[in-house]
Amino acid sequence: MNRIVLFLLVWLPVACTSLTPTESNMPSEALSVPAQWRATSDPAAPDVTRDWWRSFGSRELAQLIVQAQQQSLDVVAAVARVHQAEAAARIAGAPLLPELSANADFSRREQYGDNAFRNNTFSGGLVASYEVDFWGKNSAWRDAARAILRATEFDHDTVSLTVTAGTAQLWLQTTALCQRIDIAERNLENASRFLALVEARRRAGAATLLDVARQRGLVAAQQRMLTALRQQANDTQTALAVLLGLPASTFTVKSSRLDALQVPSISAGLPSDLLVRRPDIASAEAQLAAANANIIAARAAMLPSLQLTASVGVVTPFDGPLYNVAAGLMAPIFNAGRLAAGRDLAIAQHEELLIGYRSVIISAFGNVEVALNAVTGYDLQAIAQAQELAQAQRAYDLAESRYKAGAETLMTLLDVQRTLYAALDNAVQFKLLMLQARVSLYRALGGGWRTADTKLNIL
């Protein structure tokens, strides 16, 4: 016993030195957080909430997002990964408690002949074992598993946010394409009507074959555009069905218009707020915490371990219980550098995750800046585009009246018609860009996600 105590006293200074974080593992410089966003948002606008998609004012969109959160295969797989991490955390925490097992054995020995005998033996008992966690190795493994569990839960939240934003983006795109198809159909009908008028004027000698050819070309171009838009709408609707985990043949988006949707105002808050509003940042920090625990466990593995065992049982035909108590001390002496390499591996993994943690934060700041810039830019462009559409409609009305009165040429009318068609189509596309930019901003800001119990160390 005295030798064991002396051996532990010799190893204790080495253990304390090995388990203390070194200067090389600590971050050398802090990550600066900007005080303000480059592109500003309305400070009076409401903050992002967990049900942000309701701010668009569409019941169908709200129903699809709830369906996506429940049925998306990506979300279901993320839930399964959380369950795996929960089981792994329980496994990692088990060595901190004693392990108890039972055993039972029955045997019969029988010999025939002059010296015949029969002997039945039964033995049974309980065996308990426990490793004394002197250096915190088992505790570190448990802490690492718990950190991985938290990271997996945050990853699930990230997947849920991604699926939610993706559903909104695809639904908006499908709705916009349906509206553009409606515009294309009306323009095709109008172009066909004018083609009939031009052909009638040609028969009356008031139009030329060139006029007829130009109008027929315009009709063909609009037919081609209408076919392309229908193809895009089918593809987008299929992508949305896949995201919802549904066969494309059983899913159809209801007819809707972007004009009926609200364009919400969003407050971006301060850049420092983003650190507790993004699940991917929380996941990166949890993985970093797991790496720290792995370093402690790897260093503790290089130190002696003490194993305690105890057993109690009975053996028949003998009377009375039997018990056994033992303590075993094991210290690594030579392992070809395996344990030291395991420590170096854990340190290198920690360094990689530290860089990844910083990268996630920088990317998050960049995502918000890009989304804010898109919201501001598209809003300003939409104001000018609305004026462009109004003037195009007025020019078309005037040109049509003048052409019917014989005061305007067909060439002028066709040019004005093409301008109006482009303005109507651009109006829908700009509305789509405005709405999708807000979806991107909601996602970049974390979609209303927030953690109050995650301690973030800005490195």
C-alpha cells in the first residue's frame, strides 16, 4: 500500500502539469465584432420571431412550412442523429458509476465403474468493478459526449431553419412563376388578337406582309416563353415536393399571386446579437467544447489508472459465502507513442475546430450583410420599376388607340407591346426578389432562434 501511495505521489506533479492548458492551445487574438451593420434596417421594425413566415400573410405558406417541419426527410434524419447523440452521451457517462454484473454456473461430473461418483457444483454471485477517475478521464469523455449532443441538437435546429427557408423560397418562386404564366397567357392572347387584326388589315391592303411576319414572330416568341415558364414552374414545384418529402405527382401548389403577399419590415438588431441567434454558431462552439474535453481525456490516458473490483457469491456443495476484493494499478510505460499521438491528435483537432468556429461567425456576419444589402437594393429598384410599369402601360394604351385610328404604325405598337410585357414580367420578378431577400434575411438572423443557456466565448 505504501508503494502505491508513493507511486501516485510521483505521478501527481506530472499529471497536474499535463492536464493544465498550455499557452499554445489558447487563442492568440480576439475576434472583433462590428458595432453596426453596413446596410442599416428600420430600428422600429419588429424583431425576428420563430414563426416569421406568417408575416407574409399567406395561409398556404404557413401550412406548407408546418408540413415541412414535420415531414421533411432532412429534419427526420436530424432528429435521428439527436437520438444517436443522446445514446452516445449515456454510454460515455456510464464509466463514472460502478459496473455490477451477476454470474451463475452449474456443472456435473460423473464417473462410472468401480470408483463411480457423481458431483454437482453450482456457483453464483455478484461482481462489481469501478475505475477511480483520478485524472478526470472518464469525466472528460462524458463532457465531450454531452457537448456533441448539444452540437447535434443545434445542428437539428440549423437543418430545420434551412428546410423552413427553403420551403418559403421555393413556394415564392412557384407562385411567381404561376403569376408570370398568367401574364404570358394574357400577352399571348393579346398578341394573337393583334395578329388577327394585322392579317385583316393585310387583306384590306392597309398592312404589309412584313407587318404580318413581325406579329407572327412575336406570337411565336410569346408561345416559347409561355412553354419555358410552365417548365420552370413544374420543376420548382417538384423541388418543393421533394423538400416536403412527398412524391411530385401527388403535390400541387394552389393558385396564388405575389400581389396578395405582404412585404414585411425586419429589424436586424446589433451584430453582437447574432452570436446567440444562430444555431450553427452554437453548434460550432459546442464542438469546440467537446474538443477541449477530448484533450483532457487524451492527456489523462497517459497517466496511471486504478481499478477496484469486488465480488461476492456462493459455491455448492460448500457452505458459506465467498467474497473477493482487489485493487489494480496500471500505468503506461511503452506504447510506441500511441498515447502521445492521441494527445497531439486531440490538440490538432481542437485547433481546426477553433478556426472553424471563427469561420462560422465571420460567415454569419457576411450572410446578414448580403441579405440586408439585397433587401435595401431591391426595395429601391422596385420603386423605379413601379414607375417604369406605369409608364409602359400608359404608352401601350395610347399606342393601341392611335394604331386603331390609323395615326400610329404597327412597328411602334409592337415595340410598345414588348415593353409592356417586359415591364409586367419584371414587376413580378422584382416582387419575388424583394420577398426572397427577406426570407434570406430571416434565415441569416437565425429565424427567431435564440439560446440563453449557451455561453459563447468570442475567440
